[in-house]
Amino acid sequence: MSKECVIGLDIGGTNVRIGSVDLNGKLIHSRITSSKEIADGRPEDAIKDLAVFINTYVKEFVPQKVLGVAVAFPATLDAKREVLYSATNLGENAKCRFDGQNIVSGLQEWISAPVFLGKDTDFILYNDIHELHLNTSDMITGIYFGTGIGSSFFYQNDTIYGSDGVAGEIGHLPISDNRRKCTCNERQGCCETVASGWRLTELQKEYFPDTSLSDLFLKHQDSPPIQTFLYDMARVIALTGNLLNSAYTIVGGGIVNMEGFPKKQLLTLTLQMLRHPYPRDTFRMLFSPSGQNAGVLGAAQYLFRKLELSSKS
């Protein structure tokens, strides 16, 4: 058994996953619970409750020495990766009890190991890069279609954060003249209003009430509403392809992993929208190999870099 490990915590809009990872990058143990365990409660108790959650897990399931802890939120963060600006999908009415708080300094008062903060999609991209053995000096884009649309950009061995820390908010680029309100301060026409999980749920309720959400692509892939949805997903991918000319574009998330999802058609639609001959002729779209523990494993890869530990796998 490994004598040392790191802890990754992946906080999503629905579930929270926490796990221990050895220094070879292998998952030792993981646990999943409802996000309500983290999201519910008073803002003034948020940091303490999160620290208790982490420390309780370590006490019960982690006999190894913990070298570091990395926490991922589905949120906008400051450039130093210490303060959480906003997590609209974690909580009620686009408000989160962690909004505006310094997560790192707060947790460090309760946790002895070094603490780091990251965006959920940044950690997932870290794991994808590791799993796919990609050259980290290249420009790499990750786009993840889940409840919302998350993304991350990686270049010259590091994540691109932007001057304020909020680079990569692809889901909130204005792409449509529809009047649907997004979760980001009720702005209209964001990418998420046409190509997100919550938009797919709206389509299911409006057009296919007798079909479960999980069967939409299996049973209604060729229907006009679903074809329009796929077209809009491709628009989002092509937008970043034309803008960034990345060496690799990794596409993943819960929607892409649904049974019957037409991956080949998504690539075909995307290629049709790319400027040619370049970047279309050299565009490389890979599908994320990440599983349910991708956030935890990606957090470990992030910690290995920050703590200058070497993952041997």
C-alpha cells in the first residue's frame, strides 16, 4: 500500500466526488455524495463545512500521509486561484454560499496539507491530457457539454486563466438571438441556451415528454429539434477551432457520453464550419476518455505539478 497520497475533490452541480490518489496517479479510493452536502447552509459556515467534509473523509478512508489537497468548483475563479467569484449552477437562484470567499486561505486554517483551488473543467482537461499522452507545450482546448458548457485552454505547459482568471467561459459567449435567459445574470443568447444539458432537458420536455432524457439520441437523433441541437454543439466547437487553432480539441461531458450520441456526425458538422484549408485540414478532435472520477484524477495531476511530484504512469 502507498504511504503517501494526494486528495482531489470535484464539486459538481449534482454530485460531489472526493478521492485519494497515489503518487503513480492511480486512484486508491473514492466516494460520491450529493452536492447538497456542500452547497446547502449559511455562507458564513461554508468554509468550515467544506473543511469538515474533507477532514472527515481523510480520517475515515485515508490511512496514507496526505501531501496536498485540490478542490475543483464549477465556478469562475480569480487569476491566483484562491477566490471563488461565482458558481451559478451550485445553489439556488444562481447564488452559491461560497461566492466571493477566499477558499484557499479559509481551508488552510483547517487543513494541514497544502490546499489548491481550481475550476472543474481545468482539472478534467489535466486528466484528459494525461490519459491521451498529449504534448503539453501544444495549444489544447477542452470543451465539456454537461449541465452547462465548460471549457479549458492549455498552452505551454499551463492553463490559460486570463487577466481576471475567467478565461474560457465558452458557455457564455453570445451566439444566438434567442430570448432564452442564461444562468449568468439572466443574459440572453449564450451558447448554453442552445447547446447545454439544461437546454436538452427543455427539448425533451417540450417535444419528447414520453421519452427519458437518457434515450433521446437513441430514439430521436434524426428529429429536427435534436438535429438543431447537434448543429449548435458543432457551432460552439467550430467557434473555438477558428479562434484558437489548437493542436487538439478534446470534447467530452455527460451529453457526449449519452447512449447513441452521434460522435461522427458532430465531427462532420464541425468540419463544415471551420475555415479552410486551415484550421479545417489540420483540425484534430478527440473525445474525452475521462470517466466519473476524472475530476479527482485531474486534481491529482494538478497537484503533482504544483508540488513538483512526479506521476510515473
